[in-house]
Amino acid sequence: MRGPNVGQFEDFKASALYCPRCKRAMPVRSRLLLVLPDGELHEYLCKACASSLGTKTVRQQKQLQLYMP
Ligand SMILES: [Zn+2]
């Protein structure tokens, strides 16, 4: 288990979000909801009660633009 402040920030993963059911900031796990043409839509779920705490679109790196016409 890592503490909340170990000095490493993962830029597209939230480590903890406020959970209205647990009434505190909780560690989350992300789940892939949708694959979009330009990225992926992830949903964040509370690790304790599995409430949905939010979504985030993760943009792909610019690989697809190699194929610009
Ligand atoms: Zn919760």
C-alpha cells in the first residue's frame, strides 16, 4: 500500500476522489468505459463501495496523425 503523498503523480490516474457514500476521499480504480476515435473514456470507481466517482477522457498520443492525408 502506498501513502497518498509519495511524490509521484500519475498524470491520467486519479489516486483518490471524494466519495459521497463513504463521505471521504477514497482510493479509486479506473475502468475503461468506451474507446473513442481520439482517446479512451475511463470511469473512476470507489475501491470500497464501487460508486462511480467520475469519468475522464484519456487522449491518445498523437500516433494517429501520422496518417493525415
Ligand atoms: Zn465509497
